Amino acid sequence: MVGPAKLHRAMSGLTESSAMRAGLIVLALVFILAFLVLPLVAVFTEAFAKGFGAYGEAISDPVALAAVKLTFIAAGISVPLNLIFGVAASWAIAKFDFRGKSVLITLIDLPFSVSPVIAGLIYMLLFGAQGLLGPWLQSLDVQIIFAVPGIVLATVFVTFPFVARELIPLMQEQGTEEEEAARSLGADGWQTFWRVTLPNIKWGLLYGVLLCNARAMGEFGAVSVVSGHIRGLTNTMPLHVEILYNEYNMVAAFAVASLLASLAVVTLLAKGALEWRYGQELAATRR
């Protein structure tokens, strides 16, 4: 028999736990409302402040379209490159032992610890007109800084940890047993990768690519340094928003910002869908 005192303490603990859970939920909702929902509402409110006509004009402006195009070009080049690097680096780190593994892991984390502005300055010192390789590049009539190649390089640098950082712990947790079994049955390296490794990491890979793409489209610091802010040529969407805002063209600035906000919302929805799908598949395998 449970005594009245023990029952009272148990019920008190249950009540305290319920109250704490409710408090944490309320706190989380307040933060989401203050730092996610309200800013999004403000962006779209300001974007449509002067009606759909002004919004359409801001979005269809040739300079804005050039910024949108350049943003997709930079992301379209950097994301596949980071996908290849992330898969290769993760496969090597998780499945093999070699000298310098810890150094490689540290280098992968480097963009997380280095300011994007510093990364842009490094590229300026390397490829700028007065940089280390600048005169040689000028002799070949190759321009990297204040051009699309520099923007792509800066975007690649700030985004290359995302795919690798999603895959490394996943592949380490999975171990090497299935790959070893495939090789013992006669599969070569590529067959093992395509038929065993890749299916096991597909959800983590998609998640990493999604985060990498979101970061690439929203990058500001490194791209700002290497772009030169040439309107219609080297401005991505974040840079174009800054210029419009500094010119007090609020409707146009928030109109372009609303495109970035829409991409962020789509990213969040896709992230949630991937997590749900992965959870469903994981639950099915455990039955």
C-alpha cells in the first residue's frame, strides 16, 4: 500500500512536471513568435505596403531579376560541389582509418569558426588585383574577384561543412558491417557505395543538401567582400536588399526580402517533411 504522504509527493511531482512542461512550451512558443513569425509577418507586410502593383514592379525589375539569377547560379554550383565533397569526406572519415583524419575533421569545421567576412578578405588577398595571384590572373585575363567566380568560391567556402557534418555521425553510427558483407559477396567499391552506403544515408544526405542550399542563398558576409556590389552584375539577393534598404526604397527592399523569406519557409517545410519521412521509415524498420 502506498501511504498518503508518498501519494501526495508523487502527485506533487506530477503537477510540477506538468507545470514545467507547460512553461517550457509557452517559452518556446513565445520565442518562435518573437523571432520567427513576427519578422516574417513584418517582411511581407512591408513588401505589400503599397499594393500588389508596386510589389510586382520591384520583383520584375531587371536588376532584381539579375540578383535572383546570380543567387541561383551561386547556389546551383556550390551545392553540387559540396555534395560531392561531403559524401567523399564523410565516407573516408567514417569508413576508413588514415593519417590526418583529425586534421580533415578540423578543416571541415573551419568555416564554422571563421567569420564569413574574413573568408572574403582571404580571397581578396589571394585573387584580388593586388593579391598574391592577382597579377598572374590579370596576365591570363581571368577575373575572379568582383565577378561570378569569386562569389561562387566564397559561397562554397561558407557552405561546405553542411553536407559532411550531417553525414559523418550518421555513417559512423551505421558502422562498416554492411559494406564488409557486400565486399565479401564480391561487390567492388562503387557497387558497395551505390547499393549499400548511399541508400543508408539518403535522408541525411538530402537534409544536408537542403541546409547547404539555404545557407548558400542567404550568404551575405563573404559574398559582400568579393562581389564589389556591381548592380545588376555581382549582387545576389541579400546584397540587393541591402542596397535598396540603404536607398530608403523600402517596398522594393522588402519585396526582394520576401523572396528570401519564402525560400526560408520552403526550406523549413522541406526539413520537416524529410524528418517526418525519415521517422516513418525508421519506425517501419524497427517493427
